[in-house]
Amino acid sequence: MRGEVRFENVSFSYDGNPVLHEVSFSALPGETVAIVGQTGSGKTTLTRLINRLFDADSGRVLVDGVDVRDWNLEALRSQVSTIEQDVFLFSRTLAENIAFGNAGATPDQIQQAAREAQAHEFVESFASGYNTEVGERGVTLSGGQRQRIAIARAFLTDPRILILDDSTSAIDSATEDQIQRAMRRISRQRTTFLITHRLSQIRWADRILVLRQGRLVDQGSHEELLARSPDYCRIFSRCE
């Protein structure tokens, strides 16, 4: 899998309510694409069409030129990793949570993934380290810690397509800066979709998609969109 993603006139409704309207764009292998828009504009729904949590009502979503409905579902999802604001962790050890989806990972590989996600230091602060048992849904960890474990899991599974949906919302700014550097390194090797309200993250995307009420109204670089897109600069209160 190379990781090329293409939307061709994709529309989608949920419970009879239109969510996306004839959305078309391409994301090249290795490209980082930020998706911005007001709440309810369809950002998360768009990414969930890639790994078939939803199926388009009309149009096509293609991964490496193949309609996602023609992919083996397990094969498709093994190559698409999603990190969301509400991280799900299992009642197992931290090491097992990081290695979820990659059961053959060695302790060294698990630790390296944790280091990349800026999680190693807090994991080692626990008396049992990587063997620390995580409570139901990770209640023994802070929000920022849970998100770093999820990021480490994504680093370890090494997907071709990475979806980051508000994935650093619970992380302090100093830790976020460190994780962003790690994300830039890992993003060079895969296609990354980034949903966030943090301008510091959006600026380093190769391309930005602007959604308004389920329609793709513009796309381009941060500088290009500030210069021409009222929808984009309104999001950041940067209109002249």
C-alpha cells in the first residue's frame, strides 16, 4: 500500500441529514493534509469514510486507486490508524496497549515507539513501568498520557495512512511541541490527515482542505488560504 487517497464526488448523509456534499480531492502518498472547518462541517465524517466506518451514499473513496468497498476490510483497516480525542485503552499493561495491533512487537520496539510519542518518561515513572496495569478505559492515566499511549501505538503499527483527529487536545504545550516534531518525522513516511483547531499544527500541513457545511470550498497552503479564503481566515479570526 502506498497510501494515496482520492475522493470523487462523495456525498454522505447520516440519519437522513446531509453531512458531505460532492467532495472531491486527492491526497498523495506521504502528504500531510489538514482539514479545517466550523463544528459540524463534516471533518471527522470525511476521515471515517477512508477506513469504512461509514460508506459513501454516492461517489467513490479510493485508496491506491481501488474503491474502499473493494478492499478486504481487515487489510484496509490494518493500514489506516486513527488517533482521536477520546482514546480507548484496554485493561491491560501499558506495553500491551502500545503493542495492540502488533502482537509481535519486542520490548525494545515498544519502548522506541513510546520515546517517539514522548511517553517513555511518564511510563518509567510508574513502579511497574511498562508492566503497569491500566484501569478500565485508562482511567488511571491523565488525558494527555492516554493520548501519548495512543500515539505510541500508531508509531508502532506503522500505518500507511494516519488520521489525527484533535489528537493532542489534552496535552500541554511543551509536550505538544515535542510530539509535533515526532509527528513530522513519522508523517514524511505516510499519508496523514490532520483535524485540529491548533494553528501551530495546521501551518505545517502540505495542504489544507476547508469545509463549510459539508462542502469543500477551498484548498491550498496556509498562506494561500489566508490571502483568498474568507472561510479559512474567519476560523482563525485573521480576516483583514
